[in-house]
Amino acid sequence: MQETKVVRPFPFFRAGARASQPQLSKPILVLEDVYKFFRPDQPTLRGVDLKVERGEFAFITGPSGAGKSTLLKLVYRELTVDEGRVLFCGRDICRLTDKSIPFLRRNLGVVFQDFRIIDHWTVFENVAVALEIVSMPKRLIRSRVAEALERVGLAGRGPELITNLSGGEQQRVAVARAIVPEPALILADEPTGNLDPHLAIDILTLFEEINSTGTTVLFATHDHSLISKRDHRLISIDEGRVLESQQGLKHWPGSGIHTMAG
Amino acid sequence: MDLKNAIVRARRGLREERRLYVVAVTSLAVAFICLGATLLGVTNLDAAATRWGQSGRITVFLKDGADAQDVAQLRVVLEGLADVEAVTHVTPSQARNSFLEEADVGADLSALPSDVFPASLEVTLVNGVTRERGESIASRLAQFRAVSDVESYGAWFQKLDQLLWGARMLALGLALLVMFCVVAVIGNTIRLAVARRRQEIEVMKLCGATNGFVRGPFVLEGMFQGFASALVAVLALLVGYLALHESVDSTLAALTGSRVVFLGAWTLVALLVGGALIGAIGSAVSVRRYLSV
């Protein structure tokens, strides 16, 4: 019988800990032969191999139900892999104990299609929550939140209630919440899904600006019009398998993603 | 867990869910009032029993035709005891008159001859003499030649003890019931609050909040509910006590010789701390299942 190995929280995932130099030189995210089953006969992800370098911007695309969200959920440990490994900064996050998961998530920023912001809180409170959980001093929280709101174009809107904001502004609040703890990696799960094309481009540009400061961004979307406007790396998932292009839709082999994704 | 942050968030939770919490605190206060009232009853019964137990009496019935010298010797012995405060000789005619006065039986028994009632020595013990010591004196007195019987009222105290035991069991049962009610009501209130704030919890967990961070404010809210309910109940009982004790006091003093007392300081502390503790436990248990995000 195989002995179950008890894994202690990785120092890097503990509050206040910093990544060492060898960790910084490794790819930020590596998926090795990852399988995820929701039904025994039909894996949602099958043998996914993926490497994301530090500072990269990558689109994850594919039809609905292809496994884009599942892949992201494996990274922020809402789900666990059934086979294979997910390495974040060289550490296997599948082996993290439940107590270590919060420390992993503090190194990630997650943005969703449905914003997931609290309606009855103010803009400030919605962004500040990401810093309150690490018991940051109030004065520092105020300055960091103000800075984040400025970066997403909501400078001075902190005291406003979420219900007074438009959809695009609400998504900007969600982005501000994701970037305020200065995470190493941002996972955006269809962040433009609820926005009109104009706002979608605005949000995409915002993520690109964040990426330009060195933050790695994984941007899941099935909006081809959005992908076609940029030359970022494209990771396509179809029926649980990954197909890749290093330089966007224009460089996709053959007739492009349209034929592949139907 | 950052306590300051948890308190701030608990205050916000209490403000946002105030209607829900007012209803919960009111229902729980009723339960605490029942428990407090029973404890008040037990406290007073206990106080009366202690008072009666400590103001002990022994009646020494003398044999018909007991030698006056033997009776005098018995008196000397009794008066020499440090535990005895006073010794009164009751003649058969005095006993008959006293009986007819106290029994309020009218003319039916007024024809009873005096020799039906035995002569006796009424022994009043010093205040603070324990019941066990009284029993010991009574058993020794029974050995005197002039004594036909000794009544130390042990059976009566036994009945009072049984009554007290019953009241204590009732209080214990009520305490358990109230504990169950508090856990159930606070648990359900917190569950409702958690359901309404599920999105908040989800967001916090996704941002990297630990279970302690999420649980903290809910535990504090539950603790506050339990404490507030117990406090409301104590205040309600105090108001009732202050309003009624004067009128009850005179009746009780006439009947039992004791006065109404309020709950002791430790009982009050136990009620308040117990309420807070059970509230905290109830909410911690109910919030636990919502932490797996």
C-alpha cells in the first residue's frame, strides 16, 4: 500500500513569505498530464500539458463546456486534479493541505464573468477585503486601495455603493480587488462575458496594462472577436485537450480557431 | 484571527441583520426568563430551607407522671449545652390551648381534656446549629428516663430536601432545554445570516481568507445574541423582582419567616457567560458547513 505523504504548507504560501530566486526562475504555472473527471467515462480535461512563463499574457479559449473554467479552478484549488500535477511557482498545489489553500489564493487574483462583488458594500470595501484578510494596517489598505482604483480608472469612487455603478465599472471593481494584493498570477474567467463589445475591449486593455507591469494573466474567453484583436498567446481547449499557438489567432495553423472550435 | 477586524465585521453583520437578530434575541430571552425564574424559585427555596435548618427546634415529650426532679435535671443538662438557646416547659393545659388556637378547629375539639396532650420541653437551638447536630442532640435526649419521645422535625426537613431536589432537577432540565433552544435558535439565525451573506464568504475565501477569518464575525454575532438574550432576561427578572418583592416579602415573612432574595452574583454571571458561550458554540457549529468554498 502506498504511504500517504503529509505535506506541510509551503513557505511561499505562508503569509508574508517571499519566493526564493530558484522559484522565481521557474515557469509560474505548469500543468503536467492533468486529468479531471466529473463523470468516470468522460474526462473534462484529458492529459493537459501546459506551461505559462512569468509575465506572460495568455488567452484560454474554447467552446462552452470545453474545460476552461475547470482548468482555472484547478489552479485556485476550488477543484483538485484526478491525475497529473499542477505546479505553481514550482510547487505542486494538488498536494496542499486545506489549511494552505488560503495562502495559495493570496498569490492569485481571480476575476469572474459575474463579477462576484458584494452589492451592499461600497467600492472601497469590495476592494479592501482582499487586504483585510491579511490583517494589513488600515492606513496601508487605504493607500493601496486608492492606488488600485486609480489603475482601473475608478479613482475617487471608493465611497460609492456598488449598485450605483455600471456593469463595466463593477467589473473594474472586481479587477481592482484582484490586483490590490499584487498577486503573481491573475486568472480571469470570462471577465467580459457580461459586457458589451466596447466595454469588453476596455477590460481587456486593463488586463494588458496590468500585465505590462509584470503580472502574469490567464484570460479565459470564448469571444473570438476579442481574441482576434490581439496577438497574445492562445491556449485552446476542446473536448478536454489543449491546442496552442504562441502568437494569437492570426498565427493559428490552418484556418484558425473558428474551424477548430466550431 | 484578527480580533479587531472580526469585531468590525461582526458589528456590520449585526447592523445589516438587525431585524433577524432582534427576533432571535426576543425568543431566546423568553427561554432565559423561564430558566431564570426557576433558578429564582430554587434560590428562595434554598434560602428558606437554610434558614429553617439553622433556626432549629427540638420538642422533648415527657412521660405521663414523669418525676419533677428528673425533668429539672433534664432542663439543667439542656441549658448547659452550648447549642441550646432556650428551654421552655409546656404543660398539658398550655399545649391544649396552643393547639386549639393554632389549629382553628372550632368547638369540635374544645372538649378535649388536657391530659390528652403530653407535657413537653420546647428546646430552641442557637442560630447556625446544623441539622446533623440537632439530630445528634435529639438522639441523646431520648435516652433520659423522663422522656417518652423526641421530635427533631427530621422527617419534615427530609420532605423539604426532596422538594428542593425536585426543584433543582426542574432547573437542571430547564437549563438543558434552554441550552438546546439557544443552540438551535442561534444556529438557525446564523445559518440564515450565512445564507444571506454566502457571496461575501465566497469572495473572502477566493481572496485567501482562512476559515478562522470567515468564522470569527459569525461566532461573535452568536456570542452577542446569547449574551443579549440572557441580559434581557436578567433585567426583566430584576424589574419583576423590584416590583413585587415588597408585597411578596410580607406574606412570605409571615408564612416562612424568610424574605425573597434575588439571584446570586455567581448565578447571574453564569447566566450571562453561559448565554454568550452557548451562542458562540451554536454559531460556530452552524457556520462550519458553509466554509468549504
